[in-house]
Amino acid sequence: MSTPTCSFDSFDKLELADLADRLLNEDVIAIEWCVTFIESETFGVGHGRARARMARRLKHCPLSKHQRSRLLQVILDRLVSGRFSEQFKDQLRLALQLDSKRACAIAKELSGSAAEHVRRYAEWMLSREAAMTGAEGGTAADDGPDGGSPR
């Protein structure tokens, strides 16, 4: 399977929505394109929302070990750098699903960050993980205004 070589900067909201919709059918090519899009550093109109939608849907898709590793790395790198956009919690939820132990270890390190926005998201991750592990069969704490539907 080939990785896309085009620039995602030129993708508009409709093209990205169509790509995310293909995840509902577990389209293996769309899965790879979405992983690559999440890895990309684009800031077009709707790109943050598209990443959020893709992250929500990728949680339900079969991912290779390499894809899981790539996603986890880029999401945690964004958290560490503090360079993330709207609806980032959807990416953090995906990271927690992919490897909660590693994601929480990074979040613990960042819970003392001087950058308030990084510290806030790190603390949110830790509280969410605590709620998920502490509530057998229950739901996690309130996700706040940038949460989203599971699919």
C-alpha cells in the first residue's frame, strides 16, 4: 500500500470529510491516508476538525502496529510541544486508546509544565484515565466543550 505523496494543504473541508467517511467502511487506503493526514502539519480551514473526526473514527478501525506507533508518536509530540489546534482532545483520546500507559507517563511529566495549555490537557488526560480505570463500566468525567461523538 502506498502512502499519499500529495500535499494535504490543498485539501478542502469536503475532501477531508469524504476521506474521514471512508473510515466507516474500514477502507485500508483511507486508513493510511488519514494516519498520514493526522501526522501532517497543515493548518487549512477545517483541518483541525477533520483530524478530530478522523481520530474518533480511527479508534474503530484495524490499525497496523506501525500505524498505531506513528499516531501515538505524533499526538504525544504535539502535546509535548504545545502545538495543537481545536478539538485536540479527540486525538488525545485516540492516544489513550492506543497506549494508555505511555500516554499517561508523558501526561504525568507534563502536568508540571510551565505552559498552561499543555498542563491543562495533560491533567485532563490523567483525570480521564483515572475515571476510566476507576469506574468499572461507567463513563469518564465530562469532556468539555470540544468533545465529540464516538463516530
